[in-house]
Amino acid sequence: MHFEGRDLPDYAEPVSASYLREGQIYFAVTYVDNEMLVPVMETIVFIGRNLEPDDLDQVYFQDIWSHREGVSYSESDDGRATFQCGAEAEIGHIFEYEHALEELMRCALRRQAKKSKA
């Protein structure tokens, strides 16, 4: 099996809030450490904007498993789903698949560089 090489930008390319589409799958990539060597990736579904009465510029995501089971936001208090809410301006960790993959590749390069220094 061969995976074609590629040039990676030096920066992350998260999805823009204006491009979020309800029902679409996205990937949250966060890091456990400040050196950004230990990633956590979560598959999530965008479920909408401003779902609560007093919301302003809020975006909502749901875990992939409960979304696939058909659990809706209105059923969220039964514990079968995990929902995340945040400001549109603070979604720098949300990616489309290809860009999430590139973020993990940058992480792999950082890990490799750290390993070679040791």
C-alpha cells in the first residue's frame, strides 16, 4: 500500500463557521499537552446554530454515535448523547476530514522531530 506524499501548510486549516452545514460530519482535533504532541480526535456532527432562546452566534455539535442513533437535541437530557456548544469565532479546532488528517500529520512531524532530538 502506498500513500502519496504531500506538502503540508505550516498552519492549521479549520472549517470556517460560515461553511458549517447541518448534518455534516466534522472532526475536532485537540491536544492533551502544550507541545501539541498528544492529539485527541473526535468525530462530531454539526446540528445547528443558536439552538437556545438566548443564544447569539453559538454553534452546536453532537457526538457521531448518538446522531447515528437518531437522538435529537431535544432529547439530550436522557444521557444518550453528548452535545458541544461554542462561539462561532472559537472553532479553530474543528476540521473537515482532509484538514484534520493534515493536522495529525503535522503532529506526527512534531513528534518525530522531538524524538530525533532525544
